[in-house]
Amino acid sequence: MVKLKQPLDYEAQIERLQNFHKLKITEHQEALAILQSINYYRLSGYGIGLTDVNNKDEFLPGISLKDLYDLYQFDSALKNNLFHVIEQIEIGLRTKISYCLAIKYQADGYYNSNNFNQTLNKDGYLVHKQIMDSFKKEWHRNRNLPFVKHHIDTYNKRFPIWVAVELFTFGNLSSLYSIMLSKDKKEVAKQYHCSPNDLGVWIQSFVEVRNICAHYGRLYNLPLRVRPPLPKVYQKYYQKLTKIFPVILAIKLILQSNEQWDSFFNSLKVLLKKYNNVVRLSFIGFPSDWEDILSNKNENQ
């Protein structure tokens, strides 16, 4: 068994970063303030790709602790912006999915597994049952919220779909869409001018990114698990490992370049301009002409 590393105080950390890792530190007090506010283990993730290919313990010449801190700051702001815009998408999806199911199957038709595809999960259980079990845990966990308590007391723990979706996790909403009948998926997807399959994978992609943002994970230079399908004109922007740029393209497509998109796009331009001295566009999958690609001036490319 390999022994755990021994803890180092801040002064020892600075000495090791300078002498062992060859990380540039010019302002001692600045370095101390950074290490006191952000765990170096978290900061070290932003050094991936910035070390010597022949010695992974040493950073490339000129890379500083301040650079890693600035990348962390950039990543934090990017995640805040993404979280906000994905939240808006999520609310729209909750609305459209619940409306479709309510009109087709009445307020409580979603309880009936026969209104969905009989898809099994990896353990052999109906996905519908998995969703409903998770939903039960959610309303029980939130049972003291006024609207939840009202439905427990007044309707004997029955929730109409337009109330239930407010308690679904985004992951469960994605699963619910995945088991909807083809004709019902089409009803939802046509409102986004895309195919039902594309919308399903987009939702999975947004769930992945949203969860990274919500749980303080690193998004910068992170390979993502879900690759959102894109029109042929955009597919050249995929890398071997999918980074965040294709997801941002999917966000543009699902928002259909509306005011929400304009707000996000403008904040993205400001953010990348502010940190252009440290951000490597390839690390987030951005091509050099990213601004033209995302601009509404290029709608018919």
C-alpha cells in the first residue's frame, strides 16, 4: 500500500511549487493568499496540459501559480453563466414535457407505465418505475414545502404532472423524456425544431454539464462523456475528446438564438476577453473563429 502524502504548511507548499514543480511565483504574499483561499489540489487540475511532456512534475517555463488561479476564476465564471442558461432551458423543458403528457394522458397519466415505452435499466427494472421511485423520495424529502404539503394533505400524495416535474431532478426529467412514446417525443422536439433523438441527447449533455457546474467540478479542459449531435456544418468542431464548445453550440440551437442566447453569448465574449492571456481555446474546444460561429450574423452558414 502506497503511503499517503504528508501535509505541508503554506510556506512549504510555496517552496515545493517553486523548486520541485518549477511553478513561477513572483509575489510571495499573493501566492500565500491564493493557497489560503483555494486548495492547491483543486488548482492543480488547471495545470493539466501545462507540464513538461518529459517530466509531468514540472510546469512549462513561464507558467505561474497566478495563471492557474486565473484559469480557476475563468472556469468559475463560465460555470456560473452555463448554469444560469441551462437552468432556463431546463425550466422550458419541464413546461413542454409536462404539457404534452397532461394533454395526452390527463393530470396523473404519468403514473401509468403503459403511457411510456417499456424500457429496462441496466439492472432489469423498468425505467418508469425507477423514475417514480426517485420522484417519491423527492416529494418525501421536500414534504415540508407548502406546495408539496398541500398535495400530500389534499390529494392523498397524488401530484399532477405539472407539479411533479417541479420535483423531478434534471436527470429524471431526461429519463422521462427518453421513455416517452415516439409520437410524444415528436410533439416536444418540434417546438425546438430538432429531431426527437437529437433533443434527447442534448438534454443528457446539459444534465452532465449542469451537474459539473452545480457540484463545483472543473469544466476547463475536461473531456465530457456525452457528445451532443449537431448539424453537419458544425461537426468539424468536434475534437477527439469532446470539450464544452459543442455543448455551447447545442445550447444555441435549442434556444434558437433568442434573447437568452444573446445574453449568454455576450457574457461569454466579455469573459474570454478578460482571461485571453491564460485561456487556451483548444482546451475548451473553441476554434479561433468561435465568435463568428456563435454569432447570430452567421445563421445561414
